[in-house]
Amino acid sequence: MENDNITTELELMHQQMDTLKTKLNEQQIINDKLLKQSMKSKMGWIRKFIWIELLVLLPFVGIMFAIEKFDLHYSWWSYGVLMLLMVADVLFDYRINVMALKDVDYEKDNLLETANKLLKMKRYRRLHTSIGLPLAVLVLVWMGVEVYFNNSHTQDGNTFLLTMLIACIIGFCIGLIIGLVILHKMQKTNDELIRQMKEITEEQ
């Protein structure tokens, strides 16, 4: 009789242990899903910004510069080179920030590799900015020279040039500041993800 009681208690303990393991596994699965969603959401704003850049900002800037061409009289060549540069810039942004990471990169087994991808992403962003910004300045200077020679033959033209020069400098400075702020925020997002991934891998 006593042996039967012991056997029953052991079976009950096994059942309780199995139930506990099942609950722990379910909790771990939930935690993994929450972690994956958290990491993906942190990168989500960058993906949204790139799509806005591609579908909204690029066409808007292209149309605005095309309209202003008839007032400022810069050449279609400089306009074409500027648009080519902008298209390349957006495509590189998409390649660096969207295509570089996939859903599988947020799985626990891939966190170290993903952290390395995020570090490379930061380097590519800096390289992209260090190349793209000087090229954009050169093209804008080219357009400015054309505007000067095509509009400086009258007094009204000189006044117009001065006004446009001030407006362009202010606009460029504002755009540069906004771009650098966004770049800094992107880099900071990567740093937060890398830190989170390192903490997770150290706990394993």
C-alpha cells in the first residue's frame, strides 16, 4: 500500500514537472516573440523613412527643381546630374537600411551575426554620407554658377541672385541639419539594438 502511494506521488510529481516545463517553454516562446517584435519595431521607423524618401521626397524635389529651372535658368544637364545623384542616394539608402536585414536576422541563433550587420550598416551610412554630401555640394555649386551667368546681366537680376543665394544657403543649412539629425538617430538606433543583442547572447 505504501509503495502504491509512493508510485502515485512520483507520477504526480512527473506530471507537475511536465506541466511546469510546458509552461516554461510557452513563456520562452512568448518572450522570444516579444523580443523579435521589439527589435523589428526599433528598425521600423528607418524603413518607413526610406520609403517616404523614395515615394514622396524624391518625386517632390524632382518636380520642384524642374519648375524652378524655368525661373533660374540652369541647364538640363545639371538638373539631370542632380536627379541622378538623388536617385542613387535613395537607392543606396534602401540597400543599406532595408535590404541588409531580414526577419531571420532577429532569431536568437543569429543575433551575433546580426549585430555585425548593424555595425557594417553604421559604417556604410558614414561612407555614404561622406561621399554623397560633397557630390551634392558640387552639383549645387555647378547649378549656382549657371544661375549666376544666366541672370547677372541686369540690376534686377543681381537683386534676384542675392535673394536666391540667401534662400539657397538657408535651405541647404536646414536640410543639412535635418539630414545629420536623422543620421545620428539611425546610428543611435543601431547602437541600442547592438547593445540589446549583446546582453541577450551573454545571458545564454
